[in-house]
Amino acid sequence: MSQSWSSFLRARGFGRRAFTLTVLSLLLVALAILASLSATRAFSVPTPNDDAALLNGFRHVEVASVSDAIEKLSGEKMYMSHRMRPIFGSKFAGVALTVQLKKEENRDPGALQGMLAAIDQGGPNSVYVMVVENGVDIAGMGGLMGTAMAARNFSGAVIDGGVRDVAYLQKIGFPVFALGVVPSTSVNHYRFAGANVPVVCDGVAVNAGAFIMADADGVVVVPRAKAAEVLAVAQDMDFKEHSMYGYIEKLKSIEEAVKKFGRL
């Protein structure tokens, strides 16, 4: 430190030690600010377990790839059967809101109230997964329930049972997968048995909060704990498969394409 600078500091009550401590304090404050900014940026970036990031990823992969990914990772078959079909061509991904109806003849006007309350508790990205006990010929939902789900920005509905009012559901563009189209009603024949409870929908175990994907190939269920890993594998499978189309057309050989990409 120069003589003049030292004299200046001493004239104002600063010694060498005080000056050094002041500089160190300023550096520590600057480092704390930088760490805070870095933490804020890191927190704002979606993590692999963030629902929004996962749903965005699942919306851009094929249901078949997701199904294959689950089977590859765990050996489980988490896809619904060929009976579960859309009322019109659609593709969606969301989070399961489960509802169970049990068969019971009744004249209780409140027997199905819980079924309706569950809809009003759902919101954006919800998928209404309803199981109607022995209900292949019973409409679990129709236009009124579909309108409420659409108004609350549900992603779609999957019904282990029938659906009705399909013309209106098509008109409003609300996607529904069901076992069939029937004009019947569940009123007086069924009772609400629970919401956000574990259910078995068309042979597949579904817990509330599980990820549901649906497209022209059908419906698949992804357990929440495995979602990030399943998505990563499904994305890799999708990329390989989509890359193979042009390769097959060029070489006119599926054997060569499978040999190169390892995907079938």
C-alpha cells in the first residue's frame, strides 16, 4: 500500500487490518448475493420430478413407447385392453383423479353425490378415471359431467364402463376413453364408493396421482414413482423409431433398420 493511501486511511481512522476486514466483508456479501441468484435460477428450472415437466414430456411421446418403456424397466404391463377406446381421435396426458362406483339398486338422491363432488375438486391436468362395477353397459358419464370437466380444464376421462351424449362431447371437444357407447344411466343403480382411492381400471391398477397417457393406440398408466425414468426411456425409444422410418424407406429393409437402431 502506498504511503499516501496509508496516510489517507489513517486520517480517517482506518488501519491496515480494518481495511482488510472491510474488503473481506464486501466480498462475502457479493458471494452471498451470487449464491442467492444461482439458487433462484436453479429452483425455477423444472426438475425431473416436476409434474409440469413430466406432463409436457409425456404429451410428446407415443403411448406405445411409454408402454414399452414400463415393460422394459419393470416387466409390468400397465396398458389397458383393446376394449378401452376413444369416442373420437384424441391424445392427452394428465394426473389420475380416481372414482369408484359400486352396483346397488337404490332410491337415494344422494347416492352419486360424491361422484359429482370429485369433479368439482379436480382441475387442470386432472384425468377422471372412473370404475363402474360390472358397468360395461352403464354410462358412467355423459355430456353434463363432460361439460364440467372441460370447464375445469381436465385433460380427459377414462371410464371403465360406458359413456353417453357422445355427440355433445365431440362438439365441445372433450376427450373420453370408455368401454363402449350406451344410452343407459347409473342413477338408481349405483352408489358412489370413493374418490382418490386405488382402483383397477380395465385390469390395470391405478392410484390417485398416477400419470395417465392416452392416444389412438390406447391408454397406459405410469406409477408416479417411476415417471421420470419411464419418460426418459420412452423418449429414447420414440427418437429411434421416428428415425427409422426414413431409413427403412431409403434401404427398403426393416431388418437393416432394426439392426442399426435396435428398436422394433
